[in-house]
Amino acid sequence: LGSSENMQDKIDEIKATIKFQMKKVMCLNVAVGNVEMTEKEIIVNTQLAANFLASLLKKQWQNIGQIYVKSTMGPAIQVYF
């Protein structure tokens, strides 16, 4: 945090950051919401995360096989195949 940066702006920026984690397997996990968010906010975050991930790949959506959405304790639901 630089001396000219607003701390609250930096906190808001970090809260809005999506972190993609990829281990040695061809499976990627990303958090797109939390319990305090509305259904609409989670839908928008999921769409943004998927589109951003596709933009990082050479063949875009052709390199994505499947997308599942899952809550912490719930079953996974396939939304892209």
C-alpha cells in the first residue's frame, strides 16, 4: 500500500479479486461468492469468472471441457458441458 493510496479502496479491490488456483491436475477451482451475496451477484460473478478464464486460454472456450457450480456442502451442478 503506497502512501498515496486509500486503504478502503485497496480493501475493496482485494475483496473483488478472483484467484484462480490450478494444481497438477486439469481441474480449476475458484470462489465466486459467499453467503452474504444475492443470487444475482453470484450469477454475475460466475459469468465474469468463466469469461475471464476463457479469455486467458489460447483456444478460449474450446479448451474448457465442463463447468460445475458447487456450494460448500451441496452437490455439484454442471452448468457448461
